[in-house]
Amino acid sequence: MSKIQNHQKVVLVGDGAVGSSYAFAMAQQGIAEEFVIVDVVKDRTVGDALDLEDATPFTAPKNIYSGEYSDCKDADLVVITAGAPQKPGETRLDLVNKNLNILSTIVKPVVDSGFDGIFLVAANPVDILTYATWKFSGFPKEKVIGSGISLDSARLRVALGKKFNVSPDSVDAYIMGEHGDSEFAAYSTASIGTKPLLDIAKEEGVSTDELAEIEDSVRNKAYEIINKKGATFYGVGTALMRISKAILRDENAVLPVGAYMDGEYGLNDIYIGTPAVINGQGLNRVIESPLSDDEMKKMTDSATTLKKVLTDGLK
Ligand code: NAD
């Protein structure tokens, strides 16, 4: 990890709505002593660094500055949020060609700097771009992590928290699969206070149709937000902060992310959303959820959707 003990350095590439929200979340939480911002729009990174440093007297001392790819050399973590966002009506998979081109101009100079830390990727379609980061970088799979279904799982916990009148952080539930239209709620594995969610739903008269509506609303929440305000950024910015914290504080935290599959769920050579253990070395291991047969089929179908994009777009 860090060359200087207790001094951690993060480089953010892509200082748009998502990147700057992530930077703000990191400043708020006082995570990482050094935070570098890189973007093709240099002025924006200079302005954002100046703006963000004004938050640090209220949070924690931090050196925030506009930088270059050479700054990745001794970084612990490089977070990629550069890329076109969805326009109203566009799916995440529609962004693939545009954002693969952008990604290819980023990963090479990061690696050429001598960087040997961890990549965290959030640009969409995130499962494809995480796979591409892994391929382009030549890094071990543990050191390339996608934000995957992190945000989607947060959205599910929010929705279930409202439905069952508990705090969302007391809901243990995951969206799995693609961060996109083929994702699904793994309800059979969900619980509240150790009690299976499906049992609670039965007891409280919440029908399977209502659970399916919640799953749909989660799947479509990004579209709803994009239609109303043009982009989504606070949720994902905070999700990226949470994953960064687990890495930089070597937490061994179990988090929903995008992980490389090496036989888990019968899948290989693909990045897809699942719970996994995250620590200072990156992705320590996938926690393979005991999915129902129906959910397993959804996982396989979601992987097939992603594989097709990988085959057409990358391989
Ligand atoms: P944005 O347009 O506000 O910001 C994108 C930034 O990338 C801009 O500042 C742009 O200058 C920069 N950029 C473009 N090409 C670059 C390059 N070659 N090198 C460096 N920087 C470059 O977009 P946004 O709303 O911040 O979204 C960014 C990405 O995050 C999109 O792909 C979006 O779909 C994705 N996203 C992911 C999630 C998730 O859960 N994973 C959620 C929301 C958005």
C-alpha cells in the first residue's frame, strides 16, 4: 500500500458530476491525505481542487490538487469516472463505444506512470469498462474493481427500508448481475435483522407483485433521476467513497461491487455484480450468494447480455 505509512493518495480521473461528488464525499469523510484530480478539462480540475480544499478546515487536512497521469506513480487508488453519461432514453450499454475509446486513453498513461495500486471503475457501462480496464492494464484481477451493483443495492435498501419501515442500513439486500437493465434483486438471500425478507413480506402482506414493483423501480431509478435532473451523482459518489474507504482502511468489508468471475455462479472471464470482500489488496474474494434457481437463471442471463457486448465490442 502507501509508500509513506498512513499517507494515502487517490487519483480521480474524470471530474464531472460523478467524479466531483465522489471527491466531495471523500473530503467530507476525511479519507486519503492526498487527492489528485485529472480531467481533459484542466480548468475544471483546478477550480474543483480550490473549491474542495475549502471544505478541509471543517473535515480533515488533505492536500487536494489538479494533477497529471504521472501523479498516479505512487497512488494507492485510481478511480475512473471519466466518460459520457447516459442521456435521457439512452441505456448504459449504448455508451459502450464512446466510453471504451475514452478509457483506452486513460488506462495506458496510468499504467505507464508506474502505478501499482488498485483501479476502481465507475464509468458506464461499468461491468464492460471494468473488464476493459483489467485487460488494458494487465493488472491482476484483484486489483481492478468495478462499482458494479453498489449503487443499485443501495437503491434497493432504500426502497425496502421505506416499504418495511426500517432504516436502509438495517436492510441486508443485494441487487446482482449487470449494473443495468438485466440486473435483478436477489430477494431469496435478503434479510432484515437476520429474518428472511421473504418471510417478513409474507407476514406483513407484501405480495410478490409488490416486491417485483420495487425491483422495477430500482432498475429504473437512474432513468427517473436522469429524466428529472439530467444525471445521477450523489448516490454513486458516496458508493465510491464507501468502496475506497474499505480499500484504504484495509477493512475486509463485504460490499456489493463488480467482480471478476473465476467460476463463481458458473461464470468465467467477465466482471459482474456480486457481494465481495474488499480490503487493502483490492478484491479479496467473491462471496457467492446462495441464489434460488430462478435468480441463478437471471444471473446467467445477465452475464450472457454482458458477454455479448464484450464479444462485439472488445474481444
Ligand atoms: P460528466 O459528463 O459530468 O463527466 C464526465 C467527465 O469525464 C467530464 O469532466 C469529462 O471532461 C471527463 N472526460 C471525458 N473524457 C476524458 C478523458 N479522455 N480523460 C479524462 N477525463 C475525461 O458525466 P458524469 O455524470 O460524471 O458520469 C460519468 C460516468 O459515470 C458516465 O459514464 C456515467 O454513465 C457513469 N455513472 C456511473 C454510475 C455507476 O453506478 N457506476 C452512476 C452514475 C453515472
